[in-house]
Amino acid sequence: MSGDSSAGETTRTPTTFHWGRYDVVSSGDRVVAVEPHPGDPDPSPVGAGVPEVNHAPYRITRPMVREGWLLGDRDSVRGRDRFVTVTWDRAFDLAAGELTRVRGEHGPAAIYGGSYGWGSAGRFHHPQSQIHRFLAMAGGYTASVNTYSFAAMEVVLPHVIGGGPTSLHERGPTWREITEHAGLVVSFGGLAAKNTQMVPGGPSRHTQTSWQRAAAGAGVRFVNVSPVRDDAAAELGARWLPLRPGTDTALMLALTHVLLAEGLADTDFATRCCVGFDRFRDYVLGRSDGTAKDPAWASGITGVPEDGIRELARTIAAHRTVINLAWSIQRHDHGEQPYWAGIALAALSGSCGLPGGGPAGGLGIAEHGTRGHRRIAALPQPAGGAVARIPVARIADMLLEPGGTVDYDGERITFPDTRLVYWAGGNPFHHHQDLGRLERAWQRPDTVIVHESWWNATARRADIVFPVATTLERDDFALGAADSTITAMHRAVPPPADVRTDHAVFAALAARLGFGDRFTEGRSERQWVRELYDRTRERLRAEGVDLPGFDAFWRAGSAALPEKDMTPDGGSFATLRTDPAGAPLATPSGRIELVSDTVAAFGYPDCPGMPVWLEPYERLGTEAAERHGLHLVSNQPKTRLHSQYDGGRISRDSKVGGREPVDLHPDDARARGIADGDTVRIHNDRGACLAGARLTDAVRPGVAVLATGAWYDPDDDGVCRHGNPNVLTRDTGTSRLAQGPTSGTTLVEIEPTGADVPAVRAFEPPEVVEATPPPGEVDRPV
Ligand SMILES: Nc1nc2c(c(=O)[nH]1)N[C@H]1C(S)=C(S)[C@@H](COP(=O)(O)OP(=O)(O)OC[C@H]3O[C@@H](n4cnc5c(=O)[nH]c(N)nc54)[C@H](O)[C@@H]3O)O[C@H]1N2
Ligand SMILES: Nc1nc2c(c(=O)[nH]1)N[C@H]1C(S)=C(S)[C@@H](COP(=O)(O)OP(=O)(O)OC[C@H]3O[C@@H](n4cnc5c(=O)[nH]c(N)nc54)[C@H](O)[C@@H]3O)O[C@H]1N2
Ligand SMILES: [Mo]
């Protein structure tokens, strides 16, 4: 509970991050500790690293402007420049001036405000909501659609099973159903315990791993189809099927082949509840193209032995089976295919539409398979703010090719001429692919404005940097999308003297641009928090949930909601199974589309009208692997949320020699003269980084695992000294359908570096020069 604290005494205040609910222990202006809430049975360790990062030397504590930009030096380079301190007034004038100039000279589409990223959990201070409201009211902007998480899935699934982008999550079986009815969970991409830590908006309690345990305890068997053994917790006793990354579609087609060839396929469901079964079957059996997608064929592609494939198919047919599809399998070239093929496999498995069976998306991630989603009130957005839009992962294409076009889900999108980029709550110099290419693209706009709390790679590449308050320095409330506790987020400490909230920055800019009152609606931040809580309360009342009034909630620090279990009927595929005509899906046919005439009509060779195996641009077992013999898996980090809190204790403790660890099989390491703990150089034709080798037989030979999120730290040649995998990944869309990111499709080679290696400088702030402007005069470096 918050209250006064005098020096020496500590205060406890409740807060929530995307990784859970915590108590913040503070003393005066300092955060001393961040402790998991006692009600969380399986808290994330990431919280422990928060206090030092909140007060880190690389915290941005004053508004800053890039020197070369301020001086109008067109040859100066973003990312290599010094910064000049400016007053808030000056920073607001510069930003408002540029927004006005760019809109006036080039139109609103020249302002890119996609601003993708995982800003903080609070509902009011949610930076995406703040920036989009601001830019919409300022006259419009170019937005982004879809996600880095699961773009391929969210674009292809509406064609296949209908509904919204995450329809599979809502339709998949719950853990309760799995525990009670399932015999087998086959998980493509595993169900890594590490990934269950994070839920957008915050999990008040982490329940995934205990559900997994309960299912295993009830006799459910698990198969972990993944290059990494630890993608299933040891206690699940999962069978590990290590395949070559990016080959899931071939494996799924072969499993389907066995079901068809051995008379095990549920042809009744396939003909009654799906469309296109005949054509899909003919493709799988090789009748239409002369290649049977049988286990021998798939074994050559996936590296999984023929017998293993045959046996797994028979086990699937013999049990109530969940076909779980992790999001990682679609962050690949042709990433639409494994989701489509996975649903086809589930449709033929005999379990689709029965309790505890059928396809699931992202079970094991983000508390899926537990409860239904809540309708939480958000900051209102004016209509029509986005005057143009791009698929989110096509940002570098947009910056490099103004006027160029991109195919996307049946449309052709023309890239605007981007003059101003405005980011709040994301780190593109962590999340985007081929960062060397993004570096070049990022030099193109006239102006880049960034809100950040820390001198990360994106803040260093901005022209105007607004230093913003962290979650611990603001009042807010949180309710994870599928959660059962609404939590208060009390301001634990004040922000540093010259730091403001995102909202305060936008409110001040709005005032300068003449729509201050419209933006704030006359409410203070605290009044907005209350307002959004009241609106949430109102919405939940319509669902029969009675929340306390704001004051009582704020005092108590949290309020419980009744658990919202999804109907235990096998999800909406159950009604499809019993009555396909009476309970149609929202697809053109009303059924599962094994063949989609809509997608076929787009005429995309890289995403035809049914699930097929298409060669990715690179993979193990092909000629490309002769030069770069290891497949790089850049998965989600166990010790942080992407790049967030990389400098915190938990992430730092995981580094090897101060660099991001790369997991290698001992055989691959031996062949390259690499020992455990060595600094290594990972490289391909796109770039290179350094990392610290960790040898383990928990990765498949031929695979190297370097988690995403190490703060990008390029030297003068663009070699990342710290180990950010996105210097190595390729910036190509999944296909013309979704244009999603393909970070998973990456071959590399690795070698030892020897002793002479540069130090990591990711956490050293850039050079800052103090400007001492006489009042009213232009800032100049001294
Ligand atoms: N190679 C590879 N690349 C990947 C992935 C992968 O698996 N492999 N995964 C992809 C995926 S799934 C995702 S979702 C993306 C994630 O990409 P991002 O969401 O961009 O990554 P984060 O590190 O979470 O960045 C969030 C940023 O917001 C800042 N921030 C936090 N709270 C606030 C706030 O209240 N206000 C402001 N102004 N800033 C705030 C943090 O300091 C941080 O810099 O990465 C993608 N990139
Ligand atoms: N601790 C932690 N948890 C997180 C996040 C985080 O940053 N930190 N990020 C969250 C976010 S934004 C998202 S989108 C989700 C992402 O959820 P996912 O996309 O499922 O997560 P990943 O860790 O990228 O991948 C899961 C596993 O898939 C395996 N894998 C990789 N490529 C392949 C492949 O081609 N085939 C198969 N079969 N397996 C493969 C990898 O070994 C990896 O460990 O995670 C969320 N959870
Ligand atoms: Mo994500």
C-alpha cells in the first residue's frame, strides 16, 4: 500500500508488468526491490532486475536532440552522433514544428506512427494508445497492421477457420478440457515454460506450468516437436522430436499422408466440416504433382526418421489429440503454411471438435487455454487516424522505397514517402530483421522522434528524445487480456526531475498544436485512470461481474474477477462437428477451408490456395547450408521481455563473458574448435555478431540458439559486439499474403574469435553535450 515514507523507511506499493504482479519496495525516491506478489504460484524472475535498471546510468534524464540534426548537418549519421541537452520547451517546439512542417509539406501519410512494441502493461499509460490517439488528433499518420508475434497466423487463419486474427486461440481446447479428455498433445514449437512468463497486460498469477503439470499427471502424453529439448519442461516427460527448423509443414503433410494411406484419417469430418478435402488429399498423396508427401519424402527435408513419423501419426489417430502450434513455427519464410497444414492435420486427426482435442494456437504462451478474454476499456481512439497502413514488418521497405508497392492479403499497398518517424513503446533496433539494412533505411527520414526511458539502440538513433517515466513512476491499473485479477499500479517513486510521462509529453505537444483540450478531455492523469477503470467496470457489469468502486479498488490494490472459463465443449469446432450447416464458421464456405478459393484467386506463387510445402530461402540440408552450416534459432529470452531489462540482474547473470549466450551442440562446437565459454563470431552474408558459447546436448546438432533481445551494439563495421541475432536475420516477408517477419529462417556459421575481442558498449550512454542557451535563444553545443 502506498503511503508516506521518510528516509530509511520502506514503502510497499502494488504494480504489474507484462511478466506479472509484484510489490515494489521503495525508500524515498529509490526503488529498493521488486518482489513477486505472494498470490503468484510461479512468478517470473525478471522482476528482480527491475530496481537497478530503473535508476541505471543509462537512464535518459533530460530531453535531448541529436547534434547533427540540430545543426542541419545532412552528413551526420543517426546512431553515431552526439546529443545535446535541450529544455522541454525547446524540445516541444522542435517536435511540434516538424510535425506541422511534414504534414503541411508532405501530408499526414509522411508521418510513420506504427510504433510497434511492448510498452508497459498499464491500461492508461499504454504508449501505443497514447501515440495513436495523439497522431490521429494531430491530423493522421501511417499506421502498421499485424504483429511481429504472429503476422502469418493472423492473416491466413481468417481464410481457413474464419473469425479474427486470434480465432484459433479462442477456439482451442482449454487446459481443463485437455486434462480431462486428451490423451496426447503434439506441440510444434513446444510449450516452453520460459515463454509462459509474459502476458500482454500482465498475468496476475502464472498458471500455465501448473496446468501443464496437471495434464501430465492426468496421463496426457506430450510430444515436443522442436530443435530444442527444453521447449517442453522435463517434468512433462515429453517425447522430443528434433526437426530441422522451418520444416514443420513437411512433417505435418507426412503425418497427414500416413493418416490417409493407412485409413486412419477422419474423412467424415473432412468431408462434412471442411471444403477442399479431395484436392488436399490428392496433393498429399502425390496424385496431383507426382510427389507423395510420405514419411520418406518428409524425412529427407525434416531430418526426422521415417519410422518416427509413421509412429507419431498412428499415435495421433489412436488418441484424443491436441495439435498445438507455437507462434515460432510461422516466423519463417512461408510461415502461413505450417498453420494451415497444422489445422488440416488436426481436421483429419479424428479429434477435431471433440473435447480436449483439435488444433490449438500458442497453447503454453500467454496463459492461453485458461480463460476467455475480457473487454477492458482503453484510451479512446478517434476514427480515421490511420490514413495509410503497412504490414508491420515491412518498415525498412517503406523507408527505402517511397512510392514502391507491396502485395498484402489480396491488396497492393503503396509505400508513402516517410519524412518523420515517431516511436513510443517499442524498440525496432531490437525487433526488426537485418538491422544493417534498417540502419540504412533509418537514415532516410528527415526527423525521428522517440520516447524512451533508456539509451537503447532506438533512442540513440533518434533526433528528438523525450525521456519518459517508467511504470514504477506512474499511477495506472492493469488487467491482462485473459486474467482474473484487476490490479492497481501505484506510483512507487517519482520520476527523475526532468522526466515526464508519455501522456504529459503528448498533452504538451497537443496543446502546442492546438488540440490540447481535445487530447486530455480536461482530465488529469489520475482522472483518466479512474475514468478507464470506471468504463472497464461498466463493461464487466454487462458480463455480470461486479467490481468495487475506484476508491475502494485503489485502496485495496486489486480486485478479483470470477474466472471466465471457456465453455467446456471443445471450442467452436464442436458445434461445427455436430452441425456444420447450423453452426457455420465465418469463412466463405462456413467450413474449415482446406482449400481457399479466396487465397487461390490472389494468385500468389508463395502462398497458393491450400497448405503446401514450399522451399524456404534457406535451410539445413540444402546447398545454402554448405557455406553456413548452422540454423540460428533466435527465440524468446528466458531472462527478460525481448530487450527490456537486458541490463537487469537476471539477464546479466545469464551472459557469457558479458555477451549473449549462444547454445551449441557439443559435436558442432568440437568441429569448429569452440569450447564452452568461448567468445564466438556468428556470421552470414547479412551480418555478424559476437556471443558467448554454451555447449549443450539439449539442442539438435546443426542448430544454434541465440535468444532475441541483447541490446544492439554495432561496431564501426556493423558487427554487434553483444549478440543481437537480428544482424543475421533476413528482412523478407513470409509471403505476399501476410508479409510477416521471417526471423526464424536463418543460416549462420560460427567460429571462435580468439582473445582479442572488443568490449560490449551497449550500456554506455552516447556522448552528451550540455547546451546553455540564454533564455529564449537557440540551444547550441558548448
Ligand atoms: N530475431 C528475432 N526477432 C524478433 C523476435 C524473435 O523471436 N526473433 N520476436 C519478435 C516479437 S514476437 C516481438 S513481439 C518483437 C518485440 O519487440 P519490442 O516490443 O519492440 O521489444 P521490447 O524490447 O519489448 O521493446 C519495448 C520498448 O518499449 C520501451 N517501453 C516500455 N514501456 C514503455 C512506456 O511506458 N513508454 C515508452 N515510451 N516506452 C516504453 C522499453 O524500454 C523498450 O525499449 O520482437 C520481434 N523480434
Ligand atoms: N520469457 C519470455 N517469454 C516471452 C517473451 C519474452 O520476450 N520473454 N515474448 C512473448 C512474445 S512477444 C511472444 S510473440 C511469444 C512467442 O512465442 P513463440 O513464438 O512460441 O516463442 P519462441 O521462443 O520464439 O519459440 C518457441 C520455441 O520454438 C522453437 N522453434 C524455433 N523455430 C522452430 C521451428 O522452425 N520449428 C519448430 N517446431 N520449433 C521451432 C524454439 O526452440 C523456441 O524455443 O512469447 C512470449 N513469451
Ligand atoms: Mo511477440
